[in-house]
Amino acid sequence: MLRGELEKLSSTDDLTGLGNRRQFEQHRAQLEPGDAVLLIDIDHFKRVNDTSGHAAGDVTLQVVAARIRGVLRRSDRAHRHGGEEFTVLLRGVGETFLLEVSERIRQAVSAGPVPGPDVTVTVSIGAAILTGVNDAGALERADRALYRAKQQGRDRTCLARPEGAAGPVPG
């Protein structure tokens, strides 16, 4: 029993209750082609800390984590990647479903103010579908798509194009 508790402590983010980066890496190693990774960043999070204080920032992180978790399937895995960034790993999704989940997350996060600091936050999301077993480049592609979502005005999802693919990319 102690070993199980220690394993949970070593793989869980204390603040949000989501998996931590260590757990993310373990889950990512189990992904297969057709699975997907979302990289989620709270827009203008520094403003929350600067105007309302770090305690309000912590509450915001907890609320955002709960709202993300609340729209996922049981097979999906959410993690706090670091700071105000989260990752979600989705099993067996196509592009359409991936974008639907991203939109549900985006809407859930901005659905109302965060209690306490009474601020409404939005998220930008970068998404990538794995093209091969242990597709190490998927997270990097999702990160580039996240950067594009930020450049295009935030509060949106951008889908990464698989390496070498041509054509337009949604978002």
C-alpha cells in the first residue's frame, strides 16, 4: 500500500491533482499512431498572478485543470506539463474528434469566471496526431501549433500538420 501511495505522489501534480510531467512521459511512451497530444496554455496567465496574486494563480490552475478533466473521456489523460501548461493525451482519435475535444476544452475553461480571483481565462491549444509508434516529434509539432494559436490571437486551437505533409492546416 505504501508503494502505491509513493508511486501516486511521484506521478501526480500536488496543486492540480493531474498527472505530472513524469507521468506524461510514461503515458506518451504508450501512444500509437492515430493517438493525439494537445498542448494547452492559459492565455495571459501572468496577469492573473500580477493583478490578483499567486494564491489566485493557484486557484486558477486548479479550476482550469478541473474543467479540462471534466470534458475528457476515461481513456484520455491530462497532465500539468509545467507552469500554466497542460497536456492531454487522446487515444484513437481522428482529426474531427480531436478538434471537437479541443473545442470542448476551450469552451469549458472560458465558461465562467474562476471563483476567488473572479477572472475569466481562456486557453490556446496546439494539437498533433501521432503518425508513428513513439512519434517523438508529435509534442514538438503540437508546441509549434500552440505558438501559431497564440500568434493568431489566442483562445483557439491550431492543428499541426504531420512532418512532410502539404496543404492547409486548420486553425
